[in-house]
Amino acid sequence: MNILERNAPQKITSLISFLAALVFLPLLLFAAYQSVTLITRAVGTPANIVVDTKAVLEPIKTDFYHAFAQGGEESEDMIAPVLTEVKGLRPKFIRIDHLYDYYSVVQGSGGGMSFDFSRLDAAVNTILASGAKPVLALSYMPASIAQGGSVINPPNDWNDWATVVEKTIQHYSGKGEKNLGGVYYEVWNEPDLASFGSWKLSGDKNYLTLYKYAADGAKRVQNANWFYFGGPATTGLYKNWIMALASSGSRVDFFSWHSYLPDPKRYATDQENFITWMLPYPWHTLKPTLITEFGFTGDKSTLYNSTYAAAYTAAVIRQLISGGASYIFSFELKDGPGQTNGWGLVGHQNAGKKLKPRYHVYAFIDQMAGSRLQVTGEGTWVTGFASVKDKIIRLLLVNFDRSGSHVETVPIKFTNLDPGNYTVRQHFLFGTDTKTQQTIPDGVFEQKLYMSTQTVAILELTKTE
Amino acid sequence: MKNFLLLITGIIIFISVPIVVFFFGQQQELRKKAAPATTLSIQPNVTSVPVGETVIWKILINTGENKVASVKVSLLFDQTKFEAQSITNSTLAPRILNQGTVGLGTATITVAAQNTTKPITGQGEIAVLRIKALSPSSAPVTVQFAPDTFAAGIGEQTVNVLTGTEPGSITITGGDQSALSSSSVTTTPVPTGTPLSPTPTPTTKPLESMYSQPATASALTLSIDTEATRGGKPLIHGTATPGATLTIVVYSVTPQTIVVTANSSGNWQTTPMTALASGTYTVVVTALHPTAGTSETLSSSFTIGGGIGGAEVTEATGEALPESGSAKTTLILLILGSTLIVAGTISFALKHYEYS
């Protein structure tokens, strides 16, 4: 029996607790109020958006985010069962890995090596049927040529690896075979990750050796369409990996990496870093850059099922809308079987192929096609960009908060409008879509927009006369 | 004898042909790899602007014999005179490698050629800067290129082929002060597809002359007020030619660059944008003459004592709760606080009860 049970009658304890709470609660509320005020001011800036409708900047690209990656959740053509849903995403590129450990492409080794692309062809054909081009991550080591039979090990003979790459590229890009143009071949997938071999830049498991022999294989390809060959597809943008590849002397047509970053603004920083590193190699600065997987976390998360993921994706696209990577690949197209917290945009067919919120964000942002307009006053949480096309002015705003609870009422001002009557459309992704008529006599239109947690909205101004 | 002469002639020809080919190849290589000859300049679309209006500045390139892949344009200006609105690419540089960013007194963008087979060559416009005039000036106010401006050549003798930059200047007239507070941006001309104006190459200044000149006996003076270090922001001040543009770099972990203009009396002053932590710092001031285009440099060191400086101080005011915020923190604090108070009160009450 403890002291409470021994000495304190329950009624007295409850009474004292109640009285204490009654006295201190107002004080606590006041303190919390002040703390929140201070914390809010200390960590961020609210947005105060001004769109200069006559300050026209560069054209906006809306293709770079229509790229998607499918992980190896199942050792089969995973996209086929959700082809209709994938077509709806209007994909430009779809990336797959596990070419050599899931699709039984390679048998034997050395002079006895043989190739059977039939199973991989089925997966590639599905990608083509979706309207996309394939990005093939040349991975992992065929067991028949790998040291110890492990698919994350170097081969027993590097020339066998070169042959595997040669035959793969010849098969898909060769004019006498699948005859595909513009295919990206990426050497390995996340080579720095322990699960995929923990490759280094030196030693027995040297990625540069893996890459060099792959490049040797690519060089031997005959009578083929133009294809892109690159890497290193690391788990993040790492200077030592990028610089090592850039200075390796091997063929590098593109640079790739993965980004699982909670802060969307880091994507712009990464891009800036990459270009800064590459300035001593001017020819490399002009090559495509591919973020072949991206998301807010590399771990599975139920947030991938929510509007959090949609807002995050919009916020990342905002950061890369000007001067960003050539293509960014949302990871991933479809959940694995039985997953309730998977990365997929679409649920597994066994779970009803449910479309998650993130699925809808790409088409929503496509509305922003046109020429970019000058926007000032973005904040810490609410960011955005504006465009004009066919005299219709649009402003996209996204409220993304990593902690998931920020709300904001955003003052918005459009300046330098042609005076007249306008239809103002206010369209929230997953929310209301309203239209009002406004007379704007002095060329300035102002309004406030309440943005609840993790929301994306487009404000559209169309002159009616 | 005849055969001997023929043999000698044959041997000479045999040896000389590869030698001639080799040297010819070398000369061709030298011609292919041109010396750095690229210049950048910046030109406003008007010579004077009223306060509150936006000026469009063209950033122009003349590559000379060079083939340029990409250009990092880094601009500095007096943040008390101008507020940057945007910076984007232009016709001669169709790609943006790093998005345009504008800050207090700075604007940067990295632009590029379409690909290696179509490098930037010749003269023309590679970027456009829009800045709003904030306060009137007695002399032309300058926008200049920062030292980290870079032009990356393809297949040239050196990677950075930039040899000189030419700042631009404009006079800010009184104008409508109300335009500042209302943020109502006035109508600005939009760039059109008209032919590009040539770059005024003969007047460009070598980079070294702009940023590395030794201090000379001149109007430029530099003082640092060590008594004004509250919050880690010492007052850096001095004199210069009236209207001169002063670039002040405070070297710390992350160097801070500030641009100010000397007033009509030649006085100037500023403080670091971010508070400095305790330690010793070096400040380098470069003054650009408003008309002659010459520059001079002074430097000095100063120390900030312990206990002062560090992170920026955000002062709380008596304003109402901002329109933005998060309810999560409040809830967590409420739950935690309530639990602690109740637990504490019970504990106190029980203890008191036990002893009584």
C-alpha cells in the first residue's frame, strides 16, 4: 500500500486536484498563448503574396514531375494490374529496378551466358502502354555471375557484367530489336545502401568499377537509338559520389540521385549545390539531372495515404518549377500486397486499387502551364507560383507544414491587371471550387485566402470583357 | 650520288611530314581553345526612376571568342535604395540551372545554353533583373556583379572565361513615396522580341581591379564602432566619394555582403545583417566611384566580446496573435502543463496531509 492509498481519502485528493486545476488553468492558458505566439514568430514567416501580372518570366514546364518509380514490392510486372490508373497520371517516364534478380534475364556465365528478356519485356511493354518511356536501373547482379551468388556482390568476372549491360541496352535500344528511343539506363539502385550492396568509391566493391564495366558494355552496343547512360542513383545527393563519377572518364549522359527530404526547400538547395560542384565541368552542367526517387521519408508511413503527401509533392514541385531537375520520380506507383502504410500512389489490386490523395496532385498542378509570373512574399509554410496562359492568370499556393498542423490566412494581391470585369475562381484540391464576379477598376485585386492544414489551391482570374 | 641525294630527300620528307602535321595540329588546338574573353554588363532600361517604380535591368554578355556553357550571375546593390523583385533568364541563355533568388541587396541566377552543341556565343541578353526603387539618391546608384559571378566555357583554356564586368547605375528621383507603403507596383515595360542591343565591351573593368585594389590615400575611410555591438551587430561606417557604391564584406563562417551608397556628404554606415557571435572578424570595404568607375579597398579587423551576439534576437511585441500558427503546440503545452500542476498539487497536498 502506498502513501496515497494509506493517507489520502479519495474525495480529498479529488477536491484538491480540482481546486488546483481551477486556479492554475487560466495561468497556464495565458502562458501557453504567449509561448505559441513567440514560437510561431521565431520559427517562420507568414506569406504575403503579391503577383505582378505584367512581370512575365520564363515558360513553366509541367512535364518534369510526371515521372514515377516502382520499387520491387513483387517480383513481377506490378504495373499491369493498375495500368488504367497509371495512364491517368500521364507519365512521361517510369523507372523500375531489380532487372536481373526478378525477371530471370541471365542464365549461366562467361561463354555460357544466355539471355531471356521475355519477362522483363512484359514489364517494359506495360510501361510503354501507359504512355511512358522506361528508365531501367541496371540492377542487381545476376546470381549466375555474382560472387557467392549474391545479387548485391560484384561479379566473378567483370567482363560478364559488361556483357549483361551490353545485351540489355542492345535489346531495348537496338534498332533491330525493341527499337526504343530515349531510354535512360541507370547503373544500379542506391549503391550506398547496405540492402543493395553498400558499394564504396574504392576497394573491392567500388561503384566506379561497376560503372566503368557497365559503360564498357554500353560502348559495345551497335546500331542503336540514342540512349542515356548515367548514375549514381545514391540515396541522396552526395558530393563525393557525384564528383567521382563526373571525373571518372566514363560515359555519363545524366546524373541521378534520390531525395527523401522532409523539407521541400532542400530540393532547391540540392540543385544549387549540384550546379556549383559541376561548374568546373561545364559540359556536365548541361546534362539531365534525375531525382529517380523522392518523398518526405524513405520509410513506409501512413502519411503517404494522406493529404500530407499531396501537399508535400506540390511544395517540392514549387521549389523546382524554375531551374529544377530534368525529371523527379515520385516513389512509388503502387503499394505492395498487404501494405497499409506503403509509398504507393495507388493501392494494391488486392486492396481495391484505391487512389491516394497524392495521385491527384499532378493533374491539378498541370493547370499552371503557361509563362511564369513574378510572385513575391512567399512564407515559411505557404509557397507558390503564378502563371499566365491565354490571358488567364493563375496563382498556385500550397500550405505544407512538416509538423502537420499549420494553418494560415494568406493576404494575396494581384497588381497591374487590365481594368475590367473578372471571373475569380478559387479551387482547392480536395475542397471547394467556387466562382465569383469581380470588377477591378484600378488594376489591383486583393483577397485573403484561408489555407487549412496541408492544402493546395489555385486562384484563377479570367477577364470577362 | 644521285641515289644518295634522293634517299636523303626521301628521309627528310618522311621525317618532316609528321613534324609539320604535329605542329599544325598544335596550332589548331591553340586556336580552338581560346583565351578567356567573356565580359558581362548590366544596363537599366531607363536612366532615372522615381521612388516606388520598378526598373528592368538587362544582363548582357559578350563572349568574344569563347563558347560559354553556363553563367552564374550574382548581383549586389544597395538594399536601402533597391528591393529586388525577380531575376530570370533571357533569350541567349534558354535554360535556368539554378532558379533566380533575390534577397536583401542581392540577386542570383545560373543560366545556361540549351546544350553543348549550342553554347552561348556572341553578344546578347542572358538575364533580366527587376528591382524596385526605394529611396531617392543624389548620385547614380549602382548595381554590380559580385565576385562569385562565373562564366563556364566549353573547351577553353580555363574553365572560368570571365575577364571583366561592367556595373550599371541609375538615379532615383523623389517620386511617389506612398507607392512604397502600398506596395502598388507601377506599370513596367515588358521585354519584347526586339533585337538585342550590343554590349559596351570597351569599358568593362577587370575583376581584379574591382575587388583587389590596394588601399590608397583617398576619400575612403573605415571605422567600426565597438561600442555599438549590442546584439552582435557593430556599426561599420566611414566616408567615401558622395554617391559611391560601397560593398562591405564581413568575413565570418558565412561571409556577409552588404552594399550601401555614400550620401551627399560622403558618409556611409551599415551593420551586419545577421548578428555576429563572439570572436574576431575582418571587414573589407570596396568603394566604387559613381562616375569614374574606379574602385578602392580598405580592410580592418574587430572583435566582439563574449556574451553578446549569436543568434538573431526576435523581440516579442504586444501585438495580437498572428493570423498564422499551429494549435498543436498549444494542446501539447496544455496537456503537459495541466498534468504537471495537478500531479504537483496532489503530491504537495498528500505530503502536507501526512505531516499534519
